[in-house]
Amino acid sequence: MNQGEGDVVEHTQDILQALRRRAMPVGIVGAASGGERSCATGTQSYVSLRPPMIATSLALSSRTYELAHEVGFFSVSVLRDEQAGLAVPAAEKATTKDKFGESNLDSQQWHNVPALADCGAVLWCSLEQQHPVGNYVLCVGRIVKATLGTNRADSLIRFGGRYHAMGDPLDVAGESPYPL
């Protein structure tokens, strides 16, 4: 179906439940400009290995998107499973010009782009593409620097409308040569 050509997509509970069956990594997206720092909680997907690119969606109305769009850079702090509690304040609307400080999120920065100080990894990205989709913008970023955390705990994932730890890897015969 092509949207806008008279076709109607039904928004059913089945669609919502099917989407909730997709496990997605959770990260905090950070951006800054002119002394203002903001962040948002979201899920990410890698898009390309060469060049290294990821995608995340941000609300069109979010300050984090506005700042990333303004400066052309953002960060993704990949959360560890024990950091699920950080995802909640990062997802709330800011009341000050420093959401990291307001949410008590310890931070680091690289070229004025803020990120969590202690997490699984930080992906520092240049904003390469923006695609408005409904009330969100799909942001595609080229990873220009990666910082690995010292704690190798499992990444936090979103599944079934809740936060989860990844769990143990599975042994699979004939594992795919998939690069990641």
C-alpha cells in the first residue's frame, strides 16, 4: 500500500503487538548547541558497516532533534541492562536548558556533543540524513567515533513494551557470517 493514494492502514492491536515482539537496543540520544544540552530515550538500528551508520527516531517536536538538526551532530549512549532506570528521566520533557543536569545524568562530551559518562558504549555521530515519518524524524548518523565502556554488562533492550536484559547467547549450528 502506498500512503496517500486512498489506501487506509488499520491501526489495530495486532500491529501494536507485532511491533512489541521486536527486540530493540535502547540508548540515550544526546545533542547540544549554544550552552543547551538535551537528550531523549530511543531505540537504534545499524544501517551500514561501510560507512558505519546507525538510525534512530526522534520526535519532530523534541528539543533533542532540534539541537541535533541545528549542529549536525548527536550521540547515542548504549545503555547497559542495569541502567534501565536512566531511560525513564531521559525520555521525559525537560524543564531547563540542561536536561542532562536536570535528570542527574553524569555526562561526558566530545566536540560539545553530550553523552552518558558511564554506559556500554557511546556512538558519536554526524547527522547525515533526516526523514520525517509521521510525528517523528528518522535520523541517520555516520559514526565518527566510538567509545567503549569499561563494564561489559549486557545491553538494555526493549521488548514487549518493557525493558529487558539480553541474556545468554545461543549456540546455533551454521551461524550466519553476518558482520555484527
